[in-house]
Amino acid sequence: MSDPDAHLLIVDDDERIRGLLQKFLMRHGFLVTAARDAAHARRILAGLDFDLIVLDVMMPGEDGVSLTRDLRKTSQTPIMLLTAKGETENRIEGLEAGADDYLAKPFEPKELLLRINAILRRMPEIEAADTAPKVLHLGPVRYDIERGEMWHGDDLVRLTATESQLMRIFSKHVGEPVSRVQLVEDLGRDRGQAQERAVDVQITRLRRKIEMDPKQPRYMQTVRGAGYMLAPD
């Protein structure tokens, strides 16, 4: 079931694909706006907020990866990249730029629908016990579990949808290692080494926002043979 209130932005220079995606997603209950290229998308984004952006990578002018990287400077709106490039290095490049998921063309529309819904479900409410900590302290960084917000001093740290979901997952298992396989499953991804590598990329990005020295992590630790563990103060 799709979220009937979710507003999606489709960005693709192929008019036929853009139209087909717009009609398909509207039939499944979404409000959909379409843009023909990155410049058009920027003009739309200047006046509207969206729940998710479906963004083609290979476009004339500014490509999708570059647009993703720039949007991540000011926005945490989830981004799904679409491209004919399906090689692992291309997927990793997109994820490193800040995308939440990556789907190679050609694809089944139903798979796109499932992935979009999976991304939109990544912000569940946490049912925490009254005795559980409400805020996790990670050196100068603090994470408000109930609000799903991360702060560095008085500055709000922008988290992508995937980063927010990772923090919620780790908040449920403070001081306990969580395997890469479990993280892939909890994120709603298909199992496989490519998705586990994608989790590694997301953890690397998250460490940059938490750690004083991301190469020697103190709070987002790697537990050899067991996965990753959040170890707050």
C-alpha cells in the first residue's frame, strides 16, 4: 500500500519514461510532479518540498549524481537513482553522493514501487520503555531518539532517510553488534554482497557526521566478525 499523501518528484530527460512513471505512480496513490532535467528540478525544488525524489543519472547538462551531491548539502529528502549503469562502482558512486537507493534500468515498475514504499517506511516510531535513555551522547554529538534528530552543539546535523533509519536501528541495540546482514534486512533491501557493501558506504557517511576521526571510530565501532556497534558515552 502506497502512502496516499506522499509527493514524489520524477526527474528524467526521456519524456516517454517520465510520463510512464508519472502515470504509474499516480495510479498507486502518489502525488507526482515531473521535471525534464536537473535545472528544471532545481526550479521546482525552490518552491516545493517532496517526500522522495526519483532521479535519473544520465541526463544532459548536470547529471543525477552531481545533483544528488549538491542537494545533500541542504536537504535530507530521500533520493532514488535510476540509471542504465548497473556496475557496482556506479552504485557506490551514487550512494556516496547521498542517494538512499539505486535501481538499474531496465527495471520492473513494480520493483520501483516496492523500493519507494520501502524508503518511505524507514522512519518508524520507536516504542521505547520509560526507563530507556531518550538522548544518546556521542562526544560533542547528541542523538534524540524520540525525535530522530542529531545535534552537534546547537547545530542540527542533517541525516538522510537511510542514515536516520540506521540510527534508529542502532538505538534499539546500543552496545550490541548488529550484523551487516541484519542491517540490510532492517533497511528493507534485498540480500546480497552488493547491498552489504552499500551498508558499508552508509556507515562510512554516518561516521563522518559522528566521529572526530572517522578513520578511527570511537562511537560507531566495527566489531570483527559481528558487524557494527553504536557505543555512546
